[in-house]
Amino acid sequence: MESADFTLNDGALPMSRPEMPPAPALNWQQEMQQALRNGRELLEFCHLSPTALDFDPDPDFPCRVPRPWAARIRKGDPRDPLLLQVLPRICEQETVPGFGTDPTGDLRALAGPGLLHKYRSRCLLVTTAACAVHCRYCFRRHFPYGEQATPWPDLGTHLAAHPEIREVILSGGDPLMLPTARLQRLAVMLGQQPQVRTLRIHTRMPVVLPARVDAELLDFFRRLPLQVVMVLHVNHAQELDQTTATTLAALREAGVHLLNQAVLLRAVNDRTDSQQALAETLFSQGVLPYYLHLLDPVAGAAHFTVDTASALALHAELRRALPGYLVPRLAQEKPGEAAKRVLAG
Ligand SMILES: *Cc1c(COP(=O)(O)O)cnc(C)c1O
Ligand code: SF4
């Protein structure tokens, strides 16, 4: 599937003409199979002893970390901001008042068929249950995806009945876990609805598993007669390296607009310098910060909480430290409310 004319990037600055991503040794499905799948293995990979952290050998929400992303974890550091996002820990078992299994009210909203239409001009499709990485703070960590076979609703009928929809958002899980051929079939269907101008994809894959951005996917984006917006999910500057720079440059060359959403997490990215470095590094790789989300109160993630007052103070500092276009909107999801609540813009 990979063409032979990929050239290895020789470490040139990302500013130079975008190269194709380096031909990965493994394709993305093989990379997926090789992902780290338990805490002990992950600690070993990071040169840490099994007693370095209170890791949980048998968590309800299983451990899953692709190796290319795990390689960016600093070796021998139990406080590494990437490790803390993905290592299952015993402290997740604590029950904390206010932290439940459906913090965003998705289960109610999704009683229907995997299609959320909360805003006038855009609708959101839950495409798949799967993710390449399992983030410990994920608001869907208790989501019964298994029961939700994610049958795609009749999107065509819905769009025809709602000519005001201009943008279709693919969410999940991670939509890029779907084979490109599946995305292509969806795109053909969207193409039959002339009102739809933009396809948005919420994904973590270009950063956690860069091999997913292969020649076939780039070709798909290049040919798509729609605006394509990709909202990445990066929480810390250390998640970005030369490989992501090359991968993101290739996406931009294929016409994809790149934005980022992050989640504000205690001990991971709750300092001004960390958020500033994230914004600046994203920008150096062609990505604009979009949202900084307050943690959804999901059971098992209470230890990541940053209180609202601290979040607002941090955001005010960011506004002083960064140009306006690099300051993400501080946002909070409120179950049952019609729109995402922006606390500070
Ligand atoms: C967040 C969200 C969107 C997108 O909102 P934007 O403000 O355009 O980023 C759309 N639909 C649903 C259900 C959402 O939760
Ligand atoms: S990639 Fe997104 S949906 Fe998947 S586990 Fe992480 S936060 Fe949750």
C-alpha cells in the first residue's frame, strides 16, 4: 500500500517544503497490534520499576498505548506528562462524589442512532468505538461502545431534511480508526448533499500513530471536494516531534486545516509555561489551538481535576503570554445544555 517513492526526512526544518511522511517500518494496522497493552509493559518500556507508580494491572478501561507515542515518554521519570495520561492507576478506583459514568449526558443524547445534532449548522456523527490510545481521563471511558454497535444512521435522510447543516463532524472513538475505504463511502454520500461544505474530523491519530497518515489517506483528502478541518487532540508539547511535524505538514499540503483541542489536566499541563509551550509548538507544526477543555467529571479521573478558578487564572496568564490567535478557548461541556459553554475566549 505504501508507495516506494516516500523519502526519509533528513531532519530538515518543518518550515521547508513539506516532505511526505517517512515510510513507516510497519503499516498502521501492524502498529496498532504492537501497541502496549498493560501497565507493567508500559512501565518497563519507560525504564521504570513496577513500584514507581500505583499502576493497576487489571483496570476496567484497558491500557492501550501505541509505541511511536510511548517513545516520546521521558525514560525513568514517573512524573512524565505523557505517561500520566495513559498509565492505568489504582487511584482511579476511588469513588468521588460528582464523578459519574456519563458526565456529558451522551448516553441520553445517543439513545438515538449515533448522530448528535445540537447546533444549527453542524451535526456530529459517532463513527466508531475504537481509539488508538486509551486516555485515562476520557469522558467516554465507561461508554458502552460494545453495546452501541454504532450503526450509521441514515445521515443522507437527516441532511436532506436539514438543509441548514453545512458541516458534518466525525467523532468517536477515533474516526481515523476506520479504514480509508469506509471514509470514502461516507464522503461519496456527503458529496450528494450540495449544502455540506465542510467535513470535520476529531482525531488523535496523526499524533499518536503517525503511520495512519499514509499515501492513501492523503490522496483521499486531496481529492475530496469539501473543506477538511481536522481537530487534533494534543495535551503536551512533548507529544510533538519531528515525525509529527512531517506528518502534519503532509496533511496541510493535502489541504487539511489543522486545529487542536486539549484537556486541562492536573500534573500534566496545568502550568502556564506548559500551555505556552504547547501553543507555540503546535503553531510551529502548522496547528492552531482551538479548545482547552475543563475535565469532564468522569469516574476514575478525579485526580486530574483542575478547579475552575485556577483554570481561569491560567487562561488569563496565557492571554498575556501569547498572541491572541494562539490562545485556546477555555470550554466546558454541560450535560443537557444546548451549547458548549465557553468560560473564556
Ligand atoms: C462540540 C460539538 C460540536 C462542535 O462545536 P464547535 O463549537 O463548532 O466546535 C458539534 N456538535 C456537538 C454535539 C458537539 O459537542
Ligand atoms: S483519543 Fe479521545 S476518545 Fe479516545 S480515549 Fe483518548 S480522549 Fe477518549
